[in-house]
Amino acid sequence: MSLFINHFLKFLFLLTPFFVLSMFLSMTQGWEVRQKRSLAIQVGIAAFSACAILLFFGRFIFEAFDITLDAFRIGGGSLLFLSAVGLVNSNVSDKKNPAMEPSSRVSHIAVVPLAIPVTVGPGTIGAMLVIGAESAGFHAQLVSLGAMAAALVFLTSLLLAATWVEQKLGRNVLMILSKITGLILAAMAAQMIFTGIRNFLLP
């Protein structure tokens, strides 16, 4: 149970739910509630598919390119750190979605850019590959998949209730929560890099 909670919290911060929510709200200004809910579900499905592939096939990518796990910890951690810095410095409140026909809005932005790279960005991809490679055995993989699914359910639920959350919290609070998420991501990235360097120096 502790492993599940640990992975759930990792995935939750890797997916940067409050940053995704801020982007979601910015790109769906003036949309109908029905369109927002349809988009939220499609983003959740697309992000789950991408994360599941990364978790289960990460080790094969390492083997194919002869990359060690520690080397990827350093590289992925560096990317994640840059993503965290960008998250802390970001300001998405003024970004708006270009005008589109109502019927084409959802399909145009569900996978790109909201699922990839807003939800599953380069730093998140690197971290997902490392977590997947570290999850040795069927039980560990099952726990990782369940934790990742739970984190995405939380994110999708947050997007489904986007309008209500915005009314209750306001954009400024959401931006503050996004920046706090960025700080925690920076700490996770630093830990990945330090672990990779330590294992290189002390095999």
C-alpha cells in the first residue's frame, strides 16, 4: 500500500494537474460545458495511453539503444528540472485558443497540445521511463499502472470540474499551486540526477 501511495504522489506531481488545469481553462474560454467535458475525457484517455506505453516499454528502449538506467536518470532528471523551472516561471493566464469551429475544437487540441506535451512533457516522459524501468516484476508493474491510473483519474476529474474549480479558487490560486508543483518537481529531478551520479561513481 505504501508503494502505491508513493507512486501515486510521484505521478500526480509529474502530471502537473494545476498547470494542466490552467492551460485547459485558458484554451477553452467561451466553450460550452459539454465541449469542456468531452475534451477532459479525451485528454485523460490520451495521457493514459501515452503513460502506459512509457511504463511498460521503457526498458526495451534502454536495451535497444544500450542506455543504462543511471544515464537516463541523469538525462531525464535534467529535462525534468528544466520543465520544473519553466513551470515556476510560466504565466498561461493570457494564452487563448485560436478561433475554431465548435465541431473541430475538441479533436484539435485533445492530444496535442493538452495531452502531449502539456500533461506528458519531455521531463515527464523521462521520469516515466525511469519509473517503468525500476518497476521489476509483474506486481511492481501492476502497482505502478494502478497508481498512474489513479493520478490520471484525479486529473481528469479536475478537468471535468474545471469551471467550478476556477470559480471557487480563482486563476491566481491556480497559478500559485502550479508554481508549488514546479518546486516539488525540481526536487524530484534533483533526486533523480543525484541518484544517477552516485550510482555512476559508486557502482
